[in-house]
Amino acid sequence: GNSVTQMEGPVTLSEEAFLTINCTYTATGYPSLFWYVQYPGEGLQLLLKATKADDKGSNKGFEATYRKETTSFHLEKGSVQVSDSAVYFCAGGYNKLIFGAGTRLAVHP
Amino acid sequence: EAGVVQSPRYKIIEKKQPVAFWCNPISGHNTLYWYLQNLGQGPELLIRYENEEAVDDSQLPKDRFSAERLKGVDSTLKIQPAELGDSAVYLCASSLGISETQYFGPGTRLLVL
């Protein structure tokens, strides 16, 4: 069946450090891929998405490229801020989203 | 534009009691989803509605869980009777249609004692 695997957390970084959170998927065909972010006490917010191979999603300095060859959708940001501290979820699917387990990011001043 | 609205935000009940959660999707969104999120895990789909029809309820534990979306807008998810293992966050999401981007509400955090 379809599945999404993302790197385990927590990830702890200093402010302005480079961020990568790995995500790989297993699916039939090429489903849409998403990154959602969950801030403390809040619901999931869509961060970015890509609907086909080689698409790059970007938002708020975050980027992820849909890599068909490696079935990956890694999340990157060049310079993280304390306000980026949250749990990040990779998800994929057509009409039913399959989520990864989430990666907690903690950014320290 | 208002987002997905859920209530209550928090609920504490004793085991074997019933509980209900309410969701109001984004206006114009025909597709509505209920997800279960256990602590430290990603959400898992319980049920998906296309207008008022439940088109995917394969993951819904039907012995104790039920859901309805009578007029194709608001939806209610019910658990009766609740068990300790039902303690989790229940998320509602909506989208314009099948395969469209899903937008999530803040969730209802349930604690069963």
C-alpha cells in the first residue's frame, strides 16, 4: 500500500542554520505531495505542495522538490528562525492523504 | 475567508460515556474528512464525505463510531461508548473536491478517563 516515511525528530538547530527534513513516499503512480506544519496548540496548516514530478513547492522560505527518481520530497530552508519551531508532516495521496509520523523542529536563539 | 471550524476544542469524559464532535467546513467545500491523530503520530483518515455521502469509511470503527453530514455541510462525529484508547485529537478537514488541497481545522482534543 501507499506509505510516507519521514526522518525522526526531534531536530534541534540554532537560529539561521540550514534545515533539511527528509521525506520519501511509496505509491502507485505519482500522487500529489504536501508538507503541513503544526504549531503548538494549533491544527495542521498547509505549508507547500507539489502536484507532479519535478514541481517545486515553496512558501515562507521553505522549499521542496518532487523527485520522481528518488521518490522523495525533502523539505529545506536556508535560514531557520525561532518561530519555525513546530512539528512538520509530509503527506501524499490522491483523494486520501497518507501522513508521515511528523518531525519536531526546535530552533534555539 | 473563515477556515474549518471545530468544536469543542477540548473534551474530558469518563469511559463508557458518549461524546460528539462538530465540524463546519470552509464554505463551498464539498469534500469533508475526519482524521484521528494519536500523540506523536500523523493523522489517519477515519471517514470522507462527498457532499452528504460517505464515500470512504473503511477505517471507521463502526461498532462505536458514527458520523453524519445530513445537509452536505456541517458534520458530526460521535463515539459511543468511549474507551480509554480513544484519547486523541480528532481533526476535520475540507477541500473543494476530491484530490484538491485539504484544509484542516484546529481539532478537538479528547481525553477519556
